[in-house]
Amino acid sequence: MTINLTDSHEALINPGMGWVLHYYDNWIDLYGSDLAPSDTVSEFPGLGVCYLRLPWSWLQPEENRFQWSVLDTPAQRWIREGKRIALRVSACEVGEEYATPRWVQEQGAPGLRFTAGRVMDDGACWEPDYGHPLFLEKLEAFVARLAARYDGAPYLDFVDIGSYGAWGEGHRYWSTGQPVCGNTLLKHFEIYRRHFHKTRLVVPDEVFEPKSEPDGRDAAANGGGRGGGGAARVKDYCVRNGISLRDDSIGVFPFRKEAVEWADEIFADRPVILESEHYGVGRHGGHWRGGQEYLDAVATYHASYASIHWWPREFLEDNRPLIDAINQRLGYRILPKSIMIPDMIRLDQRFTWAGQWRNAGVAPCLPGGFPCLTLKDAAGGIAAVFVDDAFDVSLLPSSGGSARDNVMPGCVLPPFMRAGRHDVFLSVGDRTGCPVIELPLQHGDGEKRYRIGAIEVCPLINGAKRACVPQNGRFPIEDFYGRMSPGAPAPSVSHGRCW
């Protein structure tokens, strides 16, 4: 029989995608400071990641003292619910005097004081010389400790390389207004790559505007001459080394051609992250316009993640239609269109099950997964599991491309399975049948399996053997135990297997 399935249009929470809540947003009191310890804004549809973006100085106030609880405390609130986190640690803030710890300056690292884009001797904030050897030494020591603690953690989705520029965005026009150096950027990238070997690294799109620094130090490192580095060289480094892209300015500027082209080049094998302008700023300025530009960006960039860049409940209350629309597109959305299964199976029969699948999201399912058919008995017990590990949903084309079929022939019911009516559940997960990915289907069992119908398992007839019994026979284990009396000859089992 063929079972046709339709999209439930529910928001999904899945690995490698989703809405990102900014618990810390450069300033320590934005945007999670009003949330109680028990509050994870769980009613926000599709919210899967807690983003912790804060200055370096908050984590290492003294050279030999670290305050990891600043990260771990909010992180654990989401981790305990099966959700994930992401990190950025910045070295320059517009509004925080020392994002780089003050002790780094006191040890001799040079820098400039500034106020909102202008160098001033009495400026409110300090920006380091990002290429100075002492700064790089202290930065690398910190990144090494950060990576030793978090790299490869199953709950950590990505880490921004945020040690360059205002807010860690890779630009300097909001800080000292000094030029950006491509070679210095690459030094920062290399520091992170030396220590983060498992977790995905991400850079902001603003790194596409690097120029040489005026003292020529980095030009010398590039073999002489000014203009070393350059946007093309920075991009090439990131593409070759698996570093992904985020755009932090959706709604502030028009889509950057270079960023869109880069996203189009890499989205097939790494996630793209989007962040809108601060929602309240756009609303006040009259250019939010229902968030249409944000919705368009999700498709244009093939985005896997989208940020909630404001107080989360206010954003949710004001933008329900936008959030619902983004949830239908963001990341991957694995939809089985139809499943073919027999309506009746005898215990001695082999059978085939098949399905037709498509990805309605704008990005591929990078975590991958395998379709699984599970039979449950009347008590809800798992009676049989059939995983098609030859069909990986990561290969489904995104953006509603053509559907693809899986076919799993030769399925046999397991030993000791009983006859009777069994409910049929569909899932996508690992090769052993553990469900991992939420599907947009109704009738879920709370464990990412979805009831799609029922099968009648019929008893054996006329002395037939179960299909799972090996062809070379089955040793009668009852005879084995019956002959275990003292002095009885040991039975030979070379002709078959015991069940």
C-alpha cells in the first residue's frame, strides 16, 4: 500500500540549524538578562541555539584567572533541554572600555583609544593593535584554553572568529577607523584553526574589505609591497579551510554581492548564519517592514541559522508571521512525500519498503541521516527496526528540489516477533535506528518517530520457518538441553546455529 504524507507546517528543532537566541550580545545585559534561571523561552518556535557573544575581558579578567561560569551557567539551561550553544569572544567593543583585558595593555600591547569611529586620546574605549606579537601571544593563549574546554563538545554548534574589529565583526569603521589588514586577519584565523579542530569556525562577512596597515609590517610578511592579503585571499583561505560565513547586518546594508557569492559557493558543505539588525532599531527607524528582507535573505544565502537580535519575547510577539514563514524555509526540512509498505506480512516472508523524499528547506541536511521504519506492538514496544543505511538524506537537493526514492528490499522480521497488528512509525536518524531529526509530520511519539499506518503480521503456516532463520538450518536447542545429562555425548552444532 502507498501512504501519502503532507507537511504539518510545524516549526522544527534539529541539529545544525534553527533560530539563535542572543543571550549575551556584546553587552553582557543584552538580551537574556531578564530571563529567570528556569526560562529558556521554550515557546519560541524553532529556537535551538543559545548564542553567547561577549568580550574577552569578561572571561579572563586576570592572566591566570578565568570566569568560565559566565558561559557555562546560561549554556547549561539550554543544554539540559537538548539544545545547543554557539560562541563569540570579541577583543574590541563600542561601549565597553576594555574588551581585550586591561592586563594585556598593561603588559605592553599597543592600541588606540577611540569614541565611536574616531581616534581620541581621551576616547571611551580601547582597540588593540591586532597584529602586534604580544597581543597575538596573549590571544592565542586564551584561544587555546577556550578550545581545550569546548572544542568538539556535542552541544557546541559553531564558534565565531571574533577577535578582530568592532564587536568582533571584522571591520573598524565603528572603532578607530583604521584600515583592516588581510594578513593580520589570516593570523587570527590560523590561531583559531590551530586549536579548534572539531567545532565549525565562522567569520563575519565584513572580512571581505581588508587593506594593508599603514606601517607596512604585514606587507613585509606578504613578500613586500602594500595591499597584502585582500578580500580574495581571505575568502580563498576560508573556503579551503572549511571556515563558514555569517552576515551580521541584514537590514542595515543591502545584501553584499561578495557575501552572497561566497554563501552560494559554500552552503552545500557548511552552514551559513544570518543576523538581522537589532529589531527595535529597525522598527524605530521605519525600515523593518515586517522583516521581509530577513525572509528574503534566508533563501538568498541558503541560511541554516537565523538570529533573534532583540528581546526574544518582544520579537516573537511582534513578528509571528515572519517567524512562521522563516521556519518553513530555514535550514533543512526533510519531508517524506509517500511511503510504500505491505499491509500484511507473514513471519516467513521477506518484504520491501520504499519512500519518496524531498528537502523543502533552503539548505542541505548537513548532519545527514537515514530513513528508518519501526514496528511497534499494541503496548508500544519496539518489535522491529529497518534502517535504509544506503540512503542518506544529506544528498537531497535543497530548496524543494526534485524528490528522491529510497528502496529497502529483503527485510525480514526479527526472531520471536509475534503475530498481530503493529503500528508503523517513520523516522530519520543514525544507522542503528536512533531517531535524530524531527520531521514535519503529525502523530509523533515524542521520540522523533511518526506513526504513518499499521501492518498486520501473520503467523506461520504449514510448518514454515521464519524468514530470519539461516538457510543452512537451525539446531534444535531443546535437544541440546535435553542431552546435557551426565554422560550424554556432546551434540554437534557444526551444521547450523543456535537461536
